Amino acid sequence: MITKKEFTEQVEVLLNRGASVMDAIIKVCENNKIEPESTKRLLSDPLKIRLEAEAKKLNMVNRGANSQASLTTFFK
């Protein structure tokens, strides 16, 4: 099983090559035969922040004042 540190390092390598955060996470999951849904425990705090920022930029997260859901609450 892959550790949080190993997962983060592999994602960072792909990010340095120009991949988006989501693409890098999916690629690392594919390479390590991990279901993307189970990566919650493998995401470091900096990766969570970058993932949420990317999702906001792509309008994939509802961040309105009345919104009760966010990636931040999902990770808790």
C-alpha cells in the first residue's frame, strides 16, 4: 500500500511536468491501482488546497454563501 508521502511525491512529479492537480491524482491512482474515491486519506493538506483551488477555478465547487458543501468539509 502506498503512503501519504509517496502519493504526494508522485503527484508533485506530475505537477512539475505540467499536469493539472486532478489529472495528476488520477494518474497516480491508475499507476498504483487505487480507486480515486479512496484517496481522501492520501491527500496532504497542500494537495487539498491546490485541488480545491483548481475545482473553484473550473466552477466545479459551489462556494456560494448558502452552500453547505465544499471540498474542505468533505476532507474533514
